[in-house]
Amino acid sequence: MVALLAGPGSLQAGTEEAQKWVDTEFQPSTLSKAEQMKEMEWFIKAAEPFKGMNINVVSETITTHEYESKTLAKAFTEITGINLTHDLIGEGDVIEKLQTQMQSNKNIYDAYINDSDLIGTHFRYQQAVPLTDWMEGEGKDVTNPMLDIDDFMGISFTTGPDGKLYQLPDQQFANLYWFRYDWFKRPDLQKQFKDAYGYELGVPVNWSAYEDIAEFFTETVKEIDGKKVYGHMDYGKKDPSLGWRFTDAWLSMAGAGDEGIPNGLPVDEWGIRVDGCRPVGSTVARGGATNGPAAVYSLTKYIDWLKKYAPPEAAGMTFSEAGPIPAQGEIAQQIFWYTAFTADMAQPGTPVVDENNNPKWRMAPSPHGPYWSEGMKLGYQDAGSWTLMKSTPVDRRKAAWLYAQFVVSKSVSLKKTHVGLTPIRDSDIWHESFTERAPKLGGLVEFYRSPARVQWTPTGTNVPDYPKLAQLWWQNVADAVTGSKTPQEAMDSLAMQQDKVMQRLERAGIQGECGPKLNEAKDPSYWFNMPGAPKPKLANEKPQGMTIDYDELVKSWEAAKKE
């Protein structure tokens, strides 16, 4: 009640509220309590013109955003006097609301947390506010001087080809390899594997080794402690989540695109080629790689492994249904595992933690396919990021921007990272509290502190309209999973449909000088004879399997950081 008694417009009221939150909730922090209070007092002062406003923001439903919605929004309201409602809805629904606002120019939400996968869309349609311009211009008076943009790990993901920042990362999680460390360390299984395959059982460096390990556990080991075990886990139901399974960098893991971090240039992980900033095609005939040999190989392997080495019910599961399965204790490894599941996988009492509640599993870098080369991205990283729309009235946009900065501020971000395990700041992941917690998190901290981290990136700027193009993927992949099309036919169909969407965008001329302008179709041999992607078919798509010992891998990361 202190805020009410002190009267409207009183800095004292907000300060007392802030002190309460700093003392009780916003710990640990990379800032001292005095520094936290300095940051809070800036928020109180900057929010004064917007006190009493009702501001609405939206995000998908994950643990990090639940914490923001239930706890941080309440704190923000108490400290600033801005009435903040943070809605949680499905990821697809977030995109739908955003699209509706873009098409109608009517303000639906005052700010959105949407995937940085939309960076190419936001950059080209120019309906999102370029934050670089905003922070230096119209939004300067509401931009936190302690924000420290350089501390964010995902800034390259949310920067357009023009060098401007379009979105501000709020949470991020990678798609990594997951495995049963305890099983891989068993001398009997190590000997059995080496006798059969001629090399050590360990973290697979390439897809050949992943396949050998999948076969070994499913067909040779078969049972551990009286329970049937499988060497692979995945999902295959015809559902929008099947699209993420592929757009989340599956083609680049196989090696379909070009070298380049955060994304391949000129050909990215969707197989879309750009000339400068203009998308020019995704079919091989136009210089793209969506239906090239590496992409077809990646789809073929996905289907083979799902059918041969995963539990039979996996093919009928969606992303969310398949997510909890490894925690049940019957899966030896998973090539495509999101670190967003870390907290669930570390729950005390589950079959995958020991009697001291330490994980029996670890996460490690994903293996790569035979078309991959050094300098390419190796996996996907989701980066849910704050986006402001030009169609939002400026005063509402300013108030929402204050909340966006509040939930990523150094005062609260370390605690938020401990809750949701979706780190966004370098300073947070290197904090001593994560050094202490690391053994319980199965490699999450080690990965985010490692030099390898930069190879895990979201969808990049080559994709000109993420919502329109993303929906094509799951329908075409499903045709291959069910067998109604061969992998080549499915990828041919996908690539041609992507080119059609880009042709429509080109004809409409609504994306300016960086909108699509498709290449003339040529004989594929023209492009296969050029360096880089699309790459011609390899004579041998299953080279010798290669593995690395997990503990040696972690040591190499530590050594690299010291250099």
C-alpha cells in the first residue's frame, strides 16, 4: 500500500517498491543492490509520463515468459505505475496477431516477443521499428543507459543487412545433441561398440557416427536394466511443428548451405540464395539448394532414422508430445534436442537423474552431415526477441519499450535466466552462480561459455517472408514421411513452392530494393559446377564415423577460452 499512500507522481513510492523487489526477487544479479537501485530509479523516472496507462504485450508460452508474465510484469507495474499485461499464447498465434497488425495497420499489441527468425521479414517490410534509429531518436528518452547492447549474445541474429538492430533478444535456446552419458561411459558397452564399429563410443562428430550409435543401441544393445531402449528419438506427425523440425537448421546440419556466421551466404540454411540482399531463388535451377543433394540427403536420413531407430509411436507425435520422451529413460541419444527442455530433464525423481539429482545425461554440439564444411553454421538457436511496430502509437510504444528493457535488464536477467534457463547475456552465463549450478545442468553452461556457441543461429535474413514460407515446409515434409512422395519429389515441390511465393512478392514490389528478384532457371549443372552451394551429390554419403569423448570436448572448450 506504500505506493498509494505516497500519492501519484511520487518517486519515493516507486523507490520503496523497487527496493522490496531488489531485496526479495531480483537476486542473484550481476549488479550490486546499489547498482540495481540506480537502474530501477531510472525506470521510475522514465515511466512518469506513462503512469496509469494500460499496456499489453504478448509472447509464446514457455517457462521464461511465464515468469515474466506472472512475476516481472507485476514488479514493473508496482515500480513504474504502468499497468502491464503480458499475454501468453501459442507461438503460431503470436505470428498470426503480428501478421494481422502488419496487414491492418491497427494496433493489437503494444510490443511482441517473436522469434528472430522473422528478421528478414521485419527488415524488408519496414513495419517494425528499427531499434537502432529508435534508441538514438524518438525513443532516446526511454532507452535505458545501462542496457549494454554489447552484452547480449544474440545481437547478430536480430541485425538486418543494413546493419541496424530490429529486435532485442529476450530469451534464447539452442538445438543440441543429447545423450545418456552414463550409458556411453559403461566399459561393457564401450567394448561392444568398438568391437562392432572399430572406433570409440562417444559424442558423434558426424552423422555416420550418429547412425552407427543409433543402430547399436536399437539393434545390438536392445535392453538396459530390463527395459527396451532406442538409439534415436524424433517426431513425424503432419503438424506445423514438423516444419520447425526442418527450418530449424536441419538442412545446414547436413551441409546444404554455404559458409558464413550467423547464416550462410549467398545460400542459407533454407536453401535460399541471395544476391546482395535480394533473394534470387531456392530451386537448384535458380542457384538455391532447397532441393539439392544435401537437402534430399538430410530428409532421407531423418525418415530412415525415425523408422528404424526411434520408438514406433514417434512417427505419430508432434514436437510437444515427443519432447518429454527422453526423460522417461529409454532413449540413448537425440540429434535434435532443444535446451528449452533442460529444466524438465533435470527434475529430481526422473529416470534420467541419479540419487543425488545429478543428470545421467549431457548435451553436446550436434554432429554434421557429409556436405558440411568448417565455417558453416552447425545448428539452430531460437531467439525470442522484442519487436516494436510502427503501427503502435508512440506513447504506447515507449511504455512497452520500458517493459521490454526491464525484463532484459541486468537487474533482473540473471534471476530470469536461472528460472527459464534461456540465457541472453554474456555477463549472466559467466556469473559465479552458474559456475556453481553447472553440474546440475548437463552441459548447458559449458556450451554457452564455449567458442562453439556462435555456430548455433536462428533463421537469417535471406528469408523474405517467414510466415508465408515456413508453412510450406511441414506439408511437403509430411508427404515424404508418409511415403506419398520420395524425398527428392518432396524437396522439389517445396523449392518450387518457395520460388512461387517469392515470385509473387517480386511482382507485388512491396519489399523495396531488398525484395526477391528471381534468377532465370538454368540447367542444374551450371550451379553444381560453381563453388559453394548448391553442392553436387557425393559419391559416398556415409564416410567413416567419428566421435569425441565428452569430457575431452569440454576441456578443449576451456582451453580455447583461455587462449
